[in-house]
Amino acid sequence: MNDCIFCKIVDGEIPCHKIYENDKVFAFLDIACDAEGHTLVIPKKHFVNVLDCDKEYLDAVIEAVRLVSRHYVEHCGYDGVNVVNADGAAAEQSVFHLHFHIIPRKSGDGLKMWPLEGKREMDLAEIRKKLAL
Ligand code: AMP
């Protein structure tokens, strides 16, 4: 897509720090510099997010998320990863080309990855009625 920054990264029009690529997937460091090794894994073909991505590309992206995450834990000195994805502006997606964030973690690194704090009143049975497939 013409005005998509992640498409431009795939095409080499915008520089990046590449971590991995194959025929369908590209992975590179996030410029946020908020966590060491913060990585984005994207399909080379443009999809807005998980909601419009076809199975072939979504499978390839998830497999690459697993490959890169395992590499970080098995060979790069990390103890785990958070895999994070936002779909839609309401979910705080800011770049509208599908991507999964990999945040490499070390025990006791002090990062706070879970924004939900405290319990709220809710009826799980009612919520299940609304959401179950
Ligand atoms: P999200 O808010 O989930 O859509 O994440 C978008 C991410 O893209 C943010 O973490 C940005 O820091 C990152 N980002 C935006 N532009 C670039 C770029 N040119 N190179 C690498 N990461 C980028």
C-alpha cells in the first residue's frame, strides 16, 4: 500500500534493523526503544490487522513470532517474551499494517506489561452468553 510505513520498510524505502525475513514475513526492531529487543513481526503483504488477514499469511506470521521468540529465549539470554497485538484504533493500534510485538523479558526486569489493574464487578455467565460462539 502506497502510504503504509510498514510496506515501505518491507520494500526497503524506509530503513530498519532487520531481525528475520522469509517469503511472507518480515521482522525488525521497533523504533520505540522502550524495551531491549522490542521486535515487530509483519506480513510482507498488506493487511490492516488480524481481522482482515487471510489464514495463509496469519499462519506464516504466527510461525515467525514463534521462531523469533524461541531464538530470543534459546540463544539470546532472555527468559521469556510477551507477544502483543492491537486490532483497531479502539485497541490502540497506531500503525494499520498487521503486526505482532515481541517484547523479550528477563526475570526481574521490572517491565509492567499488563495495564489492567484491580478487579471490576462483572457477571461472567452473562458475558459468556453475549460472547460465546
Ligand atoms: P501499535 O501501536 O500496536 O500499532 O504499534 C506500532 C508500533 O510501530 C509502535 O510501537 C511504533 O514504535 C512502531 N513504529 C512506527 N514506525 C516505525 C518504524 N519506522 N520502524 C520501526 N517501528 C516503528
